[in-house]
Amino acid sequence: MLVLLPPSEGKAPSGEGAPPLDLAGLSLPGLTEARAAVLAELVELCAGDEEKAREVLGLSEGLRGEVAKNAGLLSAGARPAGEIYTGVLYDALGLATLDAAARERAGRWLLVFSGLWGAVGVTDRIPSYRCSMGVKLPGLGALGAHWRGPMAAVLPEAAGDGLVLDLRSSAYTAAWRPKGAVADRTATVRVLHAPTRKVVSHFNKATKGRIVRSLLESGTAPGSPRELVETLRDLGYAVEAAEPRGAGKPWSLDVLVEEIH
């Protein structure tokens, strides 16, 4: 099983005194060349004109310090991605509080999409950075388009013949959309407030984090979207499923939540 996660805008600090990034040591080595290209341009951009960098990255005045952080990426300490990414989804997921078996599954199952790295595993060591998938770098252009080719070459092999649970936000789906047989084994999830049938961002993210945690703790690895529906129901979630019309399209699952928390 492969679980695709969005990153978080906010991130924990890089590891003080920790070894710097080893680009060649990250998961999905087929992305190394594309990662190196984004990293080099991002560092060069942020080491130059600060105002231009802020404009390109879409940073407010209050986030001016993120430019300097990006400029120092090559020498900054690196920590596991699961410790760098923070925010509602990752708080609910609570990787640090999982038992050893569940953490081992997280290392195998979870991929976090990123404008800078393409996608990384939660055990991959990265520095803290700021670069969303919506950024358009002066040289490389739109990052969603930059990643599309490398992802298409690498992700189907990573997915293998198992389930793909796609929990990414829309900006990150631009980098890779499952196709063909992989799409047939893919399920996307919305979280709806049951009384209103509306998506509310905060509990949408929190519930997705809880769903991933539940799967990791249970040790259950459903092999298809249909099996995922049954597994989630067994774990106590109210799920409605829409089977795709025709081959090569993902399933759509709605998880219904009574209370917003």
C-alpha cells in the first residue's frame, strides 16, 4: 500500500548540529536529478535578491525569514521528514507516538509530496524549507509541470500492484495523477461534516491524519479500494464509496464525521 500525503506549509526547524542533506540518500532515487535542479535554483534565488525571492515564493512580509532559510539549505541540518512536517494532519497522525511496528509501516507506506523534493518518505532526512508546488521558478518554471515527467517514470513502480490511498490536496495532484491500472487501485478521500455535507478544511485534515494512523496501528494493508472501504468501516469510520465509471479512474470515498474536532 502507498499513502500519498500533502506537505505542511509550516515546518519544524532543521536539526541543529545534525548532518546536512544527502540528496542521493533520499527515497525514489529516480527523482534525484529533478530534485537537484529545483534545489540549486531555489538556493540561488534565495541567496540573491530577497524581494524577488519573496515574490516568486509568494511569501508575506512576516515570512521574510524563510528566504534566508532556503538560502542555507545545502548546509542546514537534516531531520526525518516525519519530524519536519507539522500542522493539523501531521499532529493527528502523530508519527512520534506510534509503536515500533506502526512506525516501520509508516516508513514503507507513506510518501509526502513536495514542491522541492517531489516526494519523500517520512524517514528521509531533509532540512526545513519553504517551496510549495504552486511556485513558478524563473528558470525551471511551474513546479507541478517540472515534476510531472519524473513522477510518471518513478511513481508507478513505487505503487507496485497494491492500493494507492491519495490524500493530497489539489495543488499536489498536478505533479502526478495515477493512470491506467494504478488508477484502478487508487482511492481519493473527502471528509464531510455529515449534517451539512460540507468539507471543512481543519477537520478534513485532522480526520485524514487519524485515518492514516488507524491503518498504521491496525497493520491492515487493503489491496484494493473496495477492501479499503471495508477496512475503514471495520475501524469505525462511516464511509460512502463511489465506484468509478469505466477503467483507469480512481475511486472516490467520502468519510462522514458527525462532530467537528
